[in-house]
Amino acid sequence: DEVRIAEQFKPDPVWREALQFAGIGLYRYGFDGTILAIDQRAFEFFELHKHYAHPEDIIGKSIAEIVVYLQPVGAVRQRLRQHGGLHNEEFHFKTLAGTDKWALEDCYLVRDKATAQEAVQVIIQDITERKRGLEALRYRGEFERLITSISTTFINLPLSQIDSAINDALRALGQFTSADRS
């Protein structure tokens, strides 16, 4: 029965190639969080290949058994109930191996063919590198603001206050970078 459920998720070769090229994975779970189907791309994105041999091996497991939640459990399902569908939903989690990951998900309600229960169909894309890039840009912007602030402090500063200003600047840089000045 689990293999039959997994077979529902195998698109024809043309679609499979298009989804693979676009970096898109698919999975489906019941409202109780039970995985009903997952394709190879989603299986690999969640790094489940490090713990299980095949996508079929996680059918019937809870989402909480395959990822470490960093957001409130069930939050996506709650918003999905309110809106009927979610687009461009960012999902932050850790894999079982401890890797920090970000997913961009589109979710909508379906009726699972195998179980006839209401389920959540998820189209997932890995946006981890994009989020890391944005975080690096944010960090750089904050650092540049700090350097600008420190630099403007020294303009027209009397010589008698230079030593104190240098210590203040070093303290600010140390705090920003979490460096120990001891």
C-alpha cells in the first residue's frame, strides 16, 4: 500500500525532468502531520537519504520525525485552514543531521487518493542559499553603518578625546563581531 501511495507521486518523465531542472520537490501529508507521499527531490532536500534508503521508507511517519521544527508545529496547517492555500510560504527548519535549511513552499488542500483523507499538497524549493546571501548582505549593511558611525565620530574630534574614542570604537567593533577583547 505504501508503494502504491509513492507511485502516485511519480510524474511522467517530461514533468519529472522539468521539476528536477527547476529544483522543485513534492510531498503530501495528512492534517495530523503524517507523510503520505514524497518525491526524490523533496527526500534529498530534507536530507532524508542520510537516514533512510528510499522515499517510501518515510511514508506513514510524522513530519516531526523527519525535520526539527524551528517554527511552531502546525503553524502552516493552521494558516492553510484559514486561507485554503498558501503561496511563497517560507519554512525554516533543521534536518535530522542538524543542517539549517530554508524552503519556499506552495501548499494547497487535496483529497489523498489512497486514504481519501484531506491532505496538504506541498510544492517545495530550496532557498537556503538565497537566505544565507540575504543574511550576509544584512550583516554587511550593519557593519558598514557601524564603520560610518565610528568614522564620523572622529571628524573634528579634539586630540584629547582620541584615545577614549578609539577605545569606544574598538568596543563597538568587538560587540558587533562578538570578539573578546581580553
